[in-house]
Amino acid sequence: MSERMAWERLLTNHRLGDDERHGGAEFRTDFQRDFDRIIFSSAFRRLQDKTQVFPLAESDYVRTRLTHSLEVASVGRSLGTRVGEEVVRREGFTEVGPGDIGAIVAAACLAHDIGNPPFGHSGEDAIRHWVTTSPVAARALEGCTPEQRTEFELFEGNAQGFRVVTRLQNPDNSGGLQLTHATLGAALKYPCPAPAIDRAAGVSRKKYGYFAAEADHFRTVAAETGLLDRGGGVTCRHPLAFLMEAADDIAYQIVDFEDAYRIGILDYTTVRDHFLALLRAPVLAEVEDRLPRLRDDKERVEYLRARAINELVERAAEAFLEHEGEILAGRFERELPEVLPQTEALEAIATLSRERIYDHVEVQEVCAAGYSVIGGLLDLFHQAARETAEAAATDKRAAARARTVAHLIPDQFLFGPDPATGERARITDPYRLLLNLTDFIAGMTDGYAVSLYKKVTGMALPHRG
């Protein structure tokens, strides 16, 4: 086993599921194509109506998952390019430039939330709650292995995201979107399966990053990029995954504060003081001189947000390069923000965010409703899928309610190639069926999930005029 990963392999432009080398327009690199493939995908577009922090927000100012992902990609591009300048110079690369490394990180950032279900992180919790409490879920899990059950009991949006980009988007293609292995590696925040979760082992194993159904794709990405094998389906992280994670942390911690100010949860003085605490002395003096000359507090917060993000990008890039040897050897198991000079100031922002933003009553009310919506839809659709499949297998007619509800499930989630014959048939394997119906629910937007739940429960009926 290699003791150190090699940048040349880590930056491979080979594509998952596409062995042919395609010529293309010289003005667009393979890694820029990754970015474009993600941004034009339907799964990415649906992020426009998925919760970031403030679910179903009436204000059109606050961030959704879509705007958050775009901002994270912007931060990630800056981080990747800054680190890339040093890596390219030192390694003497001629075929890969700093902008290519920035494009890889940006594409990985763009995809980092693409598998999140409706209602943000509470949507993940709602699926886990359904799996562990619903009698319908208990029946659905019959026949699943203990490892497969663990995937649903600990349902993870990161693993769903890997499934989206490698299988669900462009499903007729081997490898889905057929992104480069470099981008997929950078997007794998947790390179381990559900049974291998071990928080004591470090940050890369505190959650899982792929389902057993995508284990073959994971092994291919790991082999192509040269990730160090840890056994049991676990590898070390791709180094650029640390930059993707840092870009996400920087973006959400800063902009959640900005959003909270805009909707009145935090006052200007609180936001100002926490943002100023992130700046070094020379920058701090410049910013404090500029603030009084800005028009109003809204512009001051926007200016402070920009300067804070810029400062954190510079420090995160420096931290990555300082720890690069440990990272390439697979020995670094911390998040980059934990080793920045601003760690204490960032923790103060995180603490206040938990107390004043994430636990705010309006956030919690809608998140709580998500449990009913997601759990209710999973109950209805899985019950209907099972009843109609059992009826079809015995040449009987399912109950009218089951037939009606099953008609609302798109065919691709109920039918697939028979493993024995290859012909189109109803999916009866419990793991495949539960995966597919979870795909269906997780792919919904907040608004569609609420609307559909109201309709199928009779809380609202379609009407004309």
C-alpha cells in the first residue's frame, strides 16, 4: 500500500463509466464540464425549493439550497485555485493548472447537497425516524441485511448525493453524469460505508458516504484516484474533500448570520462584532475605517460578510498547505476550520447560531412538520407499492386505495430489469424497493412534498377555477 497519495492520480480527468477519451472544445476543460453537467441537472435545479436554514421562507432574500450551493462553489473555487497555485508550481504540472484544481473543488461543492431530502437536515432525521418507528418501515426492512438496515436507520444525504450523481441522473449511462474521478473523489466527504462509521477514527468516518448499491462506483473512484485503502470499504479522504468541506463550513457559518440579520433574528451590533473578530489586525483597521462610510447597516453587513469570507479563504488555504504532508499520507483527520487562527471566533458564531438561529421557533415549527410530511409519504407509498406488487404476483387485484396511491409513483421507482432475465419487471427485492422509494421522496422539493402530502391525505384537493 502506498504511504502517500500522488497529486497526478488525484487529479485524473478519467470519467466514471466512460472509458473513451473524448476530444472537446479547448476553452472548456474536463473539470469545467463536470461543473456544467451538475448545474444543468434536474436534481440541482430542484435545490431552488429545498431548505437551507429557514424552511419555506416567505422572504425571497434568504438562501435556499440552490443559492447556498452556488455560494459554496464560489468559495471552493477560490480555495482550490489558491492551493492549486502552490501545488502546480511545486509539482511542475504542465497539463493541469491552478484553475483546474479550483474547478474540481467548485464542482464538488456544487454537488455537496444534491442528495439532501426536503426540509434540510431535519428531512434526513425524518427518514431515520420513519425507519426506526413506523410499522410500515419495519415490514419494508424485512429481508434486508443488517448492513442494509443500517443505511436507512442512519440515512445520510451525502450518500444519497453520491447515488444521485453516479446513478440517478442520466440513469441510462453507466456512471450517471459520468463525472471525472477527481471531482467524485473531492465530493466524497465520508469515504466509508454505513457499517464502518466510527467517530473516534476521525472526521472522515463520522458519517457514511455511499450506499452498498454504489459500492462498485466508490471502489472505481478510489482506485482511479489512488485513495489509500483502510480495509472494509474504507479509504482515506481525497485531499480536495477537505477544501470542499471548508468551503461549505465558511459559507454557511457566515451567510446564516447574514440571513438571520436580514429577517430580524440577530441585530447589527451582534453580527458586526462576530464578523470583526474573524479579521487580522491590518485588515481589521481597514474595515473599521470603511464601515462608517457605508450607507446603512444592511450594506455594512454585506461588506463584513465579504471580508470575513475572504479572510477565511486565505487562512484555510494556508492551513491546507501547512498540513499537506499529513493529508497526502491520510493521517489528517480534522476539519480545516478547526486549525485556523480564527477557530475560537468561528466557534462563537456556531454557538450563537445554534442558540438563536437553528433553534428559532419558526425554523423548528416547519422542521417538525417535515416529520409528518416525509413519514406520511413514505408510509403511504411503501404500503401501496407492497400491496400492488403482492397482488400482481398472485394474479389478484389490489385494493382500490393501494392502486390509486401506487399510480402516483413514477414507474422508474417501481419497475426495473429483472436480475435473472433482464426484462422489465416489478421490483420486489426489499432493499432495492426501499432505496427507490427513498429516492422518490428525497428528490422532492419542500413545496412539492407539502402539496402532495396534503392531496393524498385529503387536507387539500386539486381544483379548477
